[in-house]
Amino acid sequence: MEIQQLLLELNSTEKTKQIRAAIELGKLGRSDGSEILLDLVREMNWEASNLYEVVEILGRLKEKRAVDILIPMTNRTAHIADTAAWALMQIGEPAGVDIVFERMRSPSPWRGWGAAQMVAELGDVIVERLVGALSDNDHLMKARAAYALSMVQGKSETIGIALRAALDDSEPYVRKQVAMALGRIGDKLAIEKLTFLLNDEDWEVRNNAAAALVMLGDRENTKIFEVFLKNLKSELEHVRILTSASLSWITSLIPDQDWIEPLANTLQTDPHRAVRIHAAKALANIHSEKVKAVLLQTQDDTDELVRNTITELLQKWG
């Protein structure tokens, strides 16, 4: 529909035509119908329109008048709150950014980590504030700030310095997130401190430090192997699941023959199917006849999902 026709409909006496025209103009980046869109959101008029779409349009138009309407929406149910938060970040007004930034301390994982992702998209302009958040009293805020810093595009030296210092945090939850963040940004200056964390009292910190070292290219460190091997043998089910999941991508970077025996043993003996599935995937990254033999031997696993995974891996093998 041509813009002139949409502008005519915007002044129609029929409400449905006005709404349709306002939405279509908004999609084209025009704010002619913004007042109509704002009224729809104020009234929470779901019958007249898809409010998710309307809120997104207001965000893309960077409609500052929407900020005071959208802020209360961030406390509503999941998708409504997320859409409002996204729009606030697109608009970029300080009041809206503040609301989304504070969502990073939410006990809700989807709310907190989702906010961290949105905040990271602001780029360099938010780095100083995120660095400050690493000293917050809330461990959730610190952990998510570390994640957001690692996702900022156009990374600066400031980020590496701040994250390396945060490795000394007293909270294991923060240390494990910071370790992975340093791996993501490729900060080789962190290798010494991450190596020290391979002896951390918390298994997840040790696990993430080892994974980060792999990401940083420190692949000859035998201590890394020892950390994962110990975790694979843990009596705690969740430890074995997360460790085997890590190895399913780590062996793609380090397809070392030394992994074959412990992973084969895990595939053959671990009682949890998720662990066996991850172990099979990790083994498949190590292309050798020995691995193929192990996979063939375990095709008759008692669990259907494990059997299907092994069959798919062997088919890809050729």
C-alpha cells in the first residue's frame, strides 16, 4: 500500500483503518501514526491490534513518549515484559535504560539474563556502568554484568582489566561467570589467573576456568584434563551432566586421543542418559577407528535417545 493511501486512512473515520495505517506507516519507519499507537498501548487494547507488534514499532521509531507507558509493562508477564524492555532499550532514554539495567538483578533467570543481553547491545556506551556493576553487592548483578561485558561489540581494554580483577570475587557464582566471560573475549592476559582457578574450591569455577583456558588456546595444560576427568567421575549427577556437555564442544577444539578412554567409560557406564549422550557427541569429535569401535559397541544402549544419538553420529561418520 502506498504511503499516500496510508496517510489518507490515518484520517479515516473508521478506527480499524486508522490503526492499520498507523501500524503500516510505523513499519516503514514513519511516525505519523505514533499517537494512535501510543493510545493502543495505554489502553492495552489487544482486541484492536497485536500489542507486541505495536510496542516493537514504537521501539524502532525511538518514540520517547512511549517510555512512561512502557516502564510499568516491564513488570507484567514474560513476553509482554520482554517486549517492553526491548523497546525501552531501542528508545535509549535514561529512565528506560535504568529499568532494564536493574532487571539484571532479578532472581528470574529469563528476566535477568535477558536483560543482560539487551544491555550488552548498547555497546561501548554502557561499558563503564557495567564495570561498576562488577562491584555491586548482588551476586546476580555482578555475574550478569560480567556476561554482558563479554557480549559487548567493540571490546575495550577496560573490559579485560575489570574482568580479570573480578576473578577474585568471593562468590563462586560470580567467579564461574567471569571465567567464561574472559574466555569469550579472548583475553590471554587472564591465563595465569585462570590457571590458578583450576584449584578453586568450587567445581563449577574449576570447570569454567578449564573451559576458558581451552577457548584462550592454552591446550597443553594437563591440569585442564585432570579437572574434567575428576568431574566426569563425580557422584553428583548434575556435575557429570554439565561436564560432559562442556566436553561435547571442547573435544572439537582439542580432539586429543587421551579423551577417548574416559569418555568411552562414561558412555558405557554412566547411569544418566544425558551424560551418555554428551559423551557420545564428545567422542565423535575425535576421529579415530578406536572411537568408531566404541560407538558401534554401544549401539544397543538401554535408552532409545542414546541409541538414536549414536546411530546419527555413526551415519555422519560415513
